[in-house]
Amino acid sequence: MHILLIEDDLDLGRALQSALKLEGLSSEWHRRAGDAPHSPDAATVDCVLLDLTLPDGEGFDLLARWRGQHSAVPVIVITARCAVEDRLRGLDGGADDFVIKPFSTAELVARIRAVVRRSARQASEHWTVGELSIEPRARRVLRGGEALELSPREFQLLMELARDPGTVIPKGQLAQRLEPLGEPLDFSALEVHVSNLRRKIGAQLVRTVRGVGYALAA
């Protein structure tokens, strides 16, 4: 899971990145509104943590722009502002959650998982896709009640496919999602991981669309 952090406070930004890393989440950090992406791309970002007070602008303006461009990436507002009016403005403006500083990093990570789960249309921490039961936090996969031994890369690949079962995910998008902070994964390496995943979860569960990408059976 890859997080976009927009926060100007140096100490908080560093602490959040460390906490996210401990939870197995990668992150990209910007301190100014002007450095933020024009629109978060759901192909590369799972959730945005957005501060409202930035050196060169308002987080509300970024949120309005993103939603105006139909970006559906979940956004959690993190702010010291505690007025009801600010919370209502954020939620009505398209934020998925609103967290008041200071906050527990454990609670924030739980909220991240919750909004990502909702965006994937999963009702609980146990994702169900056909015969598969996926536990993202425990990094555990069961098929028919039997635990499957997946490598970290295979689990990461399965999670990316499970976000939208039945939908074909382009190879290039998957390659970038598997390496959000570096060069996209080589296609030949991606194909090896897909082959290994098929062998472990069942070949019929991962469909190949030649020249396009892969889809997890709904």
C-alpha cells in the first residue's frame, strides 16, 4: 500500500513516514501544496494524508481540485483545527475521514486501512474474493480454509489484483504499483510472479488478457 503525505511539519512528517514503514506501507512526502500531484492517481496511490494548513495554500483547495477532477483516491485530512465547521467542510468537500492532531499513529494506520478497504468495497479486514479470504494486515491468504504460502511479492501482487476483482489491470500499472518508490518492475519479472501466484492460488483465478494485463476472477 502506497501513501501520499502532504504535511509541512518536519517532525510529524518524519514520524509518520517511520510509522508507516513499520506497518509495511510505503509513502511519498511533500511539504507544500505546490509540490503535490495535480491529481492523485489511483493507479499509484492508495490513500492521501492531507494537512489543511500548508505554507503556500490550503489543503481544502487541493481537496476541491482533486475531487473536481474526479480523483477517487481516499483522502484523510490531518489537522490541528478542531472546529465542527472545518470537519464538515472537509467531509462535505470529499474527504473520507478527518483526524485531529495530536493523534495516535496506530489509530491513523487503522483509519487508512479502513478507507482503503471501503474503496475496495470490502466490509471488513477479511477480504473475500471468490474462494479466497485475504487478511491484509496479517498478510495471510486462505483458500477453502487452507492457508497459502505466498512470498511478500506474490502477496503484494494479489492485493493489487484484489482491489478490483474482474477488472483487467494493465501490466504497466501493476509494475509501478509493485515498486511505488522506484523504477517499475521489469515485465519479465512481473510475469514470473504472476505465474508463481497462479500456481499457488489456482491457475483459473488469474486471467491474462494478452497485450494488456491481468485480472483476478470475481
